[in-house]
Amino acid sequence: MTQRVQGVVVLGRNEPVRVETVLVPDPGPGEAVVKVQACGVCHTDLHYKQGGINDDFPFLLGHEAAGVVESVGEGVTDVAPGDFVVLNWRAVCGRCRACQRGRPWYCFDTHNARQKMTLADGTELSPALGIGAFAEKTLVAAGQCTRVDPAVSPAVAGLLGCGVMAGIGAAMNTGDVGRGDTVAVIGCGGVGDAAIVGARLAGAARIIAVDIDDRKLETARTMGATHTVNSRSSDPVASIRELTGGFGADVVIEAVGRPETYEQAFYARDLAGTVVLVGVPTPDMKLELPLLDVFGRGGALKSSWYGDCLPSRDFPMLIDLHQQGRIDLGAFVTETIGLDDVEKAFARMHEGDVLRSVVVL
């Protein structure tokens, strides 16, 4: 039977979000209904609100979430009602050429629920990243549910659903940071700070945090940065080179998603070093680099989708590290809020006041 729940919806580009009645159908084959317990307010949700992802309005926002499986559809065997899960937006298919080659984190055919959630008048909603978790309940593909230890707080576990996993994975998976490496992270919001945590976990000897906000740089130090650079007052490329003996960093992680900061990352890396783009650009952005410099500097220019993670492998592992005290995922939770506070949370995000506001239901 279709359920009526409350959810956060944006009807048009740059309009304020609204809490509306959302109709959630019973799960069909391969689907699950999840009772959402917590969902982080991610910058990607703001991109959706601004029309920076696509124009498939209205959107049901929210995607960085944890909760309990309420019901499952026909053929679902990996999760069952009562399971505590983190929702992921990369439900791998197991059949595409990437999966068949043993690289499921590059899956080309990730999938979402086939049925649509709607507004009360029948208008179909586009769930953010196929999840739509700023809601009391949401319908997802069962493969988007990753079981983790229920002992961990939902507000903490849900962060693995996007930002924290994206940052940690950018360092450990995409950037392949190794013991003794020098790492620079440009942009110290939630994703950038998670990249700092990932670089520390991987054994980086020197981690340089770059931002224009001294408050964020101070937070970056608490996450594991050994050095900080305010790029508003000093040249970040020159500063990174000075801190690395004139060579540049082995790995530079760009967590802003702008051409200007990407260019800084490109020139701040060592010869044959690696640039990892994990910040999300908008469709209109263009990058121009001298091709001779791309050729002459060698190394690797990579983009990192979701930290190149495999949720079934990485989510439980990171939860385990959190429970061991080896990483503090709770440090990313700045505040907990309700569904009515999402618009204010976007404003706080814009002002740089928070790492993560987390909606708790």
C-alpha cells in the first residue's frame, strides 16, 4: 500500500525547498523501502537545487543517509526488513564490462528503483542521486542498501553515503596515497577534510591543507593536516612547492571543482605526480591547460567518482575503523537538524559555518 510521508522537495531552479507530502509505493522486484533515520546536507543537494546537475525538477533532495529497511520486493536477498543500512548511489550491476573485469567501482550500469515516488497530486519526483532521503521513508534499489553494524549512530553512518566516502576514497582509492607521500588538499569542506583523513590513514608523511578560510584550515589541522596554506593571502602553488622542497606534492586532491583551483592542483604536483579531481564542477565550466605542460609533466590526472569506492567493501571497513577509534567520523557532524531546517542548512553551508548539518528523523 502506498505510504504518505513528509519529504524535502525543490520545485524549480533556485526556489526555496519545501516540506511536502510524498507518496512512497510498495517496493517492486529488486526494490526496498527504507525508513530514514539520518541524512546529511551535502553540497550536491545544493547543486540539484540550483539546477547544476540537470533540469529534472521537481527533486526530492537528500542522498547521504542511513536507516532501517522496512520492506523489500520480490527477488531481494541481500537485505531484509530490520537491517540497518547506509544508502549508496552506486548499486553495481555485476554484469557490465567493468564488473566483469573485476573493477565494479567503475560500474557503467548502476541502477535505481524503477518505480517513482510522487507528490500528492501525482507529479513524479526525481530523487537526488537516485535516493531522495530528506524524507521519512524512501524507495531505492535494494542494491543501494549496504548493511553496516547497527551499533553506530545513524548520523555518523550516513555520512559514508557520499561526502566522507568521496574524500577518503579520493585519497586512498583514486590517489593511491602511499606511506611517506606528500599530499595537498585544495578545499577544506567536508569532502576535503575527509581526503585529509584518508591521506593520514594511508600513511602520508606531510598533508598540506589549502583554503581561503582560516576557520576551515584550523579544522583541517584537527583532521590530520600537518601544514596549512591560506590561498587568499598567499600563492598556493608556491607555498606547496616551498613545503615540499621545491618539488610539489606527490598527490594533489582538488575538492572544490573549479577551473582555477584545478589549475593550481596541476602545477602544485611533483613531476609524475597525481592530480585527483573530487570537487564537482558545473556543466558550464571549461579548463584550459598548455598541452605541452600536460605532456611534459607526466604523471596522472584523475577524477574520483564517489571515491572510487565499492560500498559493500568500504562502508563496513570504515565503520569498523571508526569503532576502533582510528578515525572519528563523528567529527564531521557539526549539527543535527529537522526536515524544516534544510533551507537554513544550505545558507550555513554557503557561509562555511559547517562541515555537515545532518537531518535526524
